Amino acid sequence: MTTRLDTSIETWGRVHRGAHQLAEPAWRDAVAEAARATAAAAGTTLAHGLGRSYGDSALNRDGGLVRTTGLDRLIAFDREGGILRAEVGLSIDALLRVTVPAGWFVPVTPGTKFVTLGGAVANDVHGKNHHVAGSVGRHVRRLALWRSDRGVVECDPEVESDLFSATIGGLGLTGIMLWVEIALHPIRSAMMQVENRRFADLDEFFALSEDSADWPYTVAWVDTIQGGEALGRGVFSRGRHAETGGLEPHRSGGPTMPINAPSLLLNRVTVGAFNRLYHANPGSAFRGRRHYDGFFYPLDRLRRWNRLYGARGFYQWQGVVPPADARTATRTLLDVITRSGEASFLAVLKNFGDRPSPGLLSFPMAGTTLALDFPNRGERTLALMAELDRVVSQAGGRLYPAKDGRIPAAAFQLGYPSWRELERLRDPLLMSDFWRRVAISDGNGG
Ligand SMILES: Cc1cc2nc3c(=O)[nH]c(=O)nc-3n(C[C@H](O)[C@H](O)[C@H](O)COP(=O)(O)OP(=O)(O)OC[C@H]3O[C@@H](n4cnc5c(N)ncnc54)[C@H](O)[C@@H]3O)c2cc1C
């Protein structure tokens, strides 16, 4: 297996990058050799999908990396029952082109289709339908992974259930997944029925969320500039798969952000984006139809949009707080942000449901989640996020490892009390920058 030194691999937020010994196997039976060859120099390696994690859970700097995107074959697709087994490097982008014409959709999707199945399972991703469908792990029926100490192991909720549970949301540490089998969601149309409406404050957001229990997809964008009376105003969007309109999948294409944007442009985008969205959605509800691509993946229209934040990159922060404290904690979070003057370009607010995940270290839990982008302005930004972390920890919530690349060990361990169990089940050959920081380097984990 050929490996090469790659110094360009970076997180989606572009704050972290570094040198990796990289291998890109094209076949499942080449994964073992790729893992061992990349680990030979530094002792550890890690699977890497499409690199859409904003933080450092997909990096293993000065160690090995096994990029899985060459493992992108469909293994079996039951068009009657909607059960699909595919190699882990298959992207949701490629998957939907095959399944939508047959009347099936992914059971859960993140806000970009440029993620691999392996990456989606390793972070147990959630989507706009969390309140009805839970996270993606609930829809995984079976998977196979390669471990350096055991070879290929197949697991499901009954067989090797510990390993199955630890692998869902297991941050790539329990082995390198080779294939996954998931249950798809039936659709009759590629179109969505969509309804958008403004809300004036957080009370209205919570009322709209409660009122939308029969809408399978809900999400809100919230203003992070206006405090005072306007604190927590936003646009609430809800949708469902339409009954008619054909089953045409999305097309490829769209422009690519060519170079790093100057900070002047960033400021204009940041300040203008929310206002444009807000004013485009008047008080009375907007109702319409949209293709699933525009509804689920608006950011995919501009490839490499992460360059908008310039060379220093950006942090994405996401936390969830349980229902009991959700209103107060969310208000405090927004208050901290508006007072800081660090407006977030994208501030996404959603109520998660209470469907439990089989994942040992899954991020989603019942409650309210807020996701934010902050341009990297060094200490200022880190101090702001530390304040947000405290609000989440005090409310008994947790932070999303796929996001910011700087979650402190104490906050992580508090939010994920089962982390030692993941460390126990970790493949000794696998390691990530994230895990080194939150579980190993504080002296408690090794
Ligand atoms: C625009 C945008 C919107 C997003 N929206 C959401 C959202 O709504 N909800 C959400 O939950 N997330 C969201 N995300 C985050 C994204 O879904 C996750 O970070 C996802 O894991 C990325 O998949 P990837 O293929 O790029 O994996 P990578 O980022 O390359 O890797 C992610 C993790 O998966 C592990 N991994 C990858 N392949 C394997 C394998 N074969 N075996 C074992 N481990 C493996 C890696 O080691 C790493 O720990 C969003 C990201 C972007 C950029």
C-alpha cells in the first residue's frame, strides 16, 4: 500500500491543519494494510471521510490517516423494502442520486450532502427531523468494521452490541468501518412542502416548535445581532416530503469559492445574511414547494464556502441543553453572543426530540440545540466560546465534538460520562487530535 505525506489536510473550519501519512484504499480488503502502513511511522492512524467535520475529530496530526472516499460502492439495495448496504466512503450526494428515483430518502441528513456514510455514523449525525426520527444511528441495522486487534467484525444491536453502540457516535475510534446497512425513508416526490414564518422572540420559537409536532422537519435561524426587545427573533422553517412532483434527484454543479475572502466581504455577508432572510419572510406564513436539495442543503450551492471566512478560518460551536433549562439557557446563550458583538453568520436553533440513540457517546439528547459560526479572531473568540460552554455545562447539556476543535477535556467529560467506556473499546491503533485532547492528555484516559 502506497502512503504519502500530506500537509494540506485541514478541518472544515480551517483553524486546524497538519501533516499526515495518508493512504487511500480503493478496496475494503486493502483497509487493514492501509491502516498499518499509515500507522507505521507514528504509531496511530484514523479513518477520514469527506472532512466536513468543523473540528479536529477527523485529524490525527503527525500520525496516519486512511481516507475512505475510494470505498464508495453500493453493495445491495432492496428497492421494495428500502434497505441499503453500502461502503462507508459513499456520500449522501451519490446515494440520493440512486435512491430518490426509486422513492427512498436518507432517514436522517445533516445540512450538507457532502458527507460519507462512515462519517455520518461516526458522529451519529442529526437533522431537521430529530424530533421524529432521532439521529442516524437509530436507522443503522448492521455494520462491519476492521480492528487492528480482531480483524473484520460485523455488529448490530444484538451481535457485538457493545461495539455496535460504541461505534455509533464513536468518533472513528472503535475501528475503521467498511460498510453500513441502513433503513431508508419512503418518499413519493423529490419536492418538499415548506412553510416559513418569522418569530419575534424565544417564547414564540418554543410555541412554534410545540405547534409543529406533525411536521417531520423543523429548524429555525435566529438573529445574533439584535439584543433587548428583539432578542431571539428569527425565522422558523418546517417542511415535509410532498406527495406529487416527480422523483428527480438533485443535479451536480454550482460555483466554487475560489480563494480566501477578504474580511471586508465577510463582515458584509455576516451582517446582511440574517436580515435578508428575516425580511424575505413576512409575519404571515410563507408556504411553497421546494426541491429537497434547496430545502436541506442550501450551503452546498457554493462549493468551498468555508473559504468565506478568510485564511484564519472559523469556529463552529454547537451545544444542546435539556428541556428543563432550555428556555433560560438559550436566552442566556443569545444574550452572551449579542453582548459580545461577535455576530454569527449562521445561528441555527432547533428542539431535539426524546428518541434515544443506540450510540454510547451520541451528541443529540432531548432539549434545545444552538449552532453558531464565529470567525476566528483568536483569544476573543475562544473566550466567548468558553462562556457559552459554561452555560451549557451548568444546564446539564453537552457540546458537539464534530464542531469546534477546542472543547476542553473537563467540559467533554462532564457532558459524556460514558467516555471511559469508549476509551476501553478504542482500537489501540486509532487516535485523533480530538481524543488526545479530551481523553488522553489530561492523564485520566490512558
Ligand atoms: C455545512 C455543514 C452542515 C452540517 N450540518 C450538520 C447537521 O445538521 N447535523 C450534524 O450532525 N452534523 C452536521 N455537520 C457535520 C457533519 O455532518 C459531520 O462532521 C460528518 O461526520 C462529516 O462526515 P465526513 O464524511 O466529512 O467525515 P469526516 O469529517 O472526514 O470524519 C468525521 C468522523 O468520522 C470518522 N470516520 C469517517 N469515516 C469512518 C469510517 N469508515 N470508520 C470509522 N470512522 C470514520 C472520522 O474518524 C471522524 O472521527 C455539518 C457539516 C457541514 C460542513
